[in-house]
Amino acid sequence: MATESTAKAFTPDPEFLLQVRNLKEYFPITTGFMKTTMLKAVDDVSFDIRKGETLGLVGESGCGKTTIGRTILQLYKPTAGEIWFKGKKIDSKESLREFRRQAQMVFQDPYSSLNPRMTVADIVAEPIDVHKMYTNKKDREARIHELMNLVGLNTEHATRYAHEFSGGQRQRIGIARALASQPEFIVCDEPVSALDVSIQAQVINMLEDLQARLGLTYLFIAHDISVVKHISNRIAVMYLGHMMELASANELTKHPVHPYTVSLMSAVPIPDPKVSRRQQRIVLKGDVPSPLKVPEGCPFRPRCERATEACAKTCPAMREVAPGHFAACHNL
């Protein structure tokens, strides 16, 4: 994995399905009369995802997790950076059209992500219609029923509307829609955060089953580290638009090295009361800075007890601190 910004030409690695290099997403925000400030939602982020893998993306609200997912799928046009899929750079209308067939998104809110004027059949079939993936109406109907069965929905409900279903059922409809174009890569944008805990487990287990059956690759975005650890092969930690740490799920949760990740892990509830009492909670000082006024140097510097003069001068690049374990910190 490339860990630093580089001027050299990038050579894609066939081992990875998706490769993101130096991705930036800035939004112009009006901050006064005739004055615009750039909000740096994602700032120079690079990572790779192997075929069949789940990469978890965690961090506080507003850290840029969802923006990364939407920018990869180019629902937002990237300010800078490169996105490579199956060894091909997504840089033209043709490559983007094919990429959007093979890459889909499951949205966070099952209540607002489904069109209330469309039946379940039409919602599920929308990608099929857009990409013209059927030969006749019978073929289309059979594909709709196949997708509904795949996510545990009754095919008799195909003529109903989204408001007639529970939150968990609506999210299953959203997942069926994402699977309709037979994608290889799916961005799961906090797909269970709006659901009851018991329903969360059912949806997570279904996503794992679908991954095993269909060979899917996930970017799983969430703020609940326990959920992310359960479903992910590797986990990346975001803070204020920057990636702080990246490692295998087991390594990151047991041996975090970045001060921000260490604090996050100390806040994860432990079901064993004896172990929980021995755990020391690390409370960060201060508040998350505004993304309109990101601190110079390391973005975590104002809240970090290890901060030095070097942290104020330059933003640390991601570097390998152990095999397969990357972190962006001057003091490791």
C-alpha cells in the first residue's frame, strides 16, 4: 500500500479490487459577505481493498467517512486524487458508467433512501432498468423475485410501497436494490445505525452471508466499533478528514498505536464487569476543531498529549509501524 503523497506515476496492483490514492473532497462554504472558505471533508486519503474483503471505516460524526464513500462512487466529484477499480482508472464517462454498474451503495436511512411513490418491485428493479439488464418483462419480474428472496423478503410484497414496511424490511429492500446490477463492490454507509439492536444483528449476518455467496467486497462505514470489528477484515480510523490508523480488525482493536485510536478503543464497552472495571477510560481534552479551521500540522495535535513541535509543523504521513499496520503519527 502506498502511504505517502507522491509525484510518481501510480501502477495499479492486481491484488486489489479498489485502490484510492490521495483522495480529496473540499466543499466551498460561504463564511461572510463575498467570502468563501473551503471545508476539507476528506484530505489526502489513500487505501486499498482486496477482492472479497471488508474494510471498516470508523470515526466520529463529521470526520469524513460518508464523504469518502460517496466520493469513491462519484456521487460527489473528487476535488483531487485517483480512484482505480480492477486496475482501471475511473477518469472518463465510459469508465464511470461501467464502474457504477459494478459498484453500488446501501444508504444509512432506510426511511428516506426509498422513493415513497414507487412500489418495491420498481425500487428493486431501478438499476436493472437503468443498465438494461433484462430482455423482457417476464425476465425482469423473475429477477425482482430472485433479489427479494435473496434478502429474505416475501415476493408477494413486490406490489406494496416502502411506507408499509418496518425499518429492517426497508433496509433489506435497499440492499436488494444495491444487488440488482450484480455489483462486485458495495459501500455500506452505516446500514444498521437506524435499526433496533436485534434487527442490526440480522442485517449484519445477512450482509456476511451475501458476501460469501456472491463474492462481494465491502467498504463498511460505521461509528460503532463493535459492529465494525465483527464484520471487517481490516479497519481504518478517520479524524477530521484524515486517516489516522489502518490495520487488521484484530490488531487494531487489541494493539492500537495512534493516540486517537487508543482513546476510541478505551470507550468501547466490555461485557465482562471485572475486565471493564480494570479498563482505564482515556478522555480526550477539548472539542473536535471545525473542519473549516483545521489545525496546522497534525489535525489531532490540539487534543493530543504526545504533541511536539514537529506535530505543529507538518501533517504526518501514513507509515508502516508493524507488518500490515499503518499509522499517521510523528511520535511512534
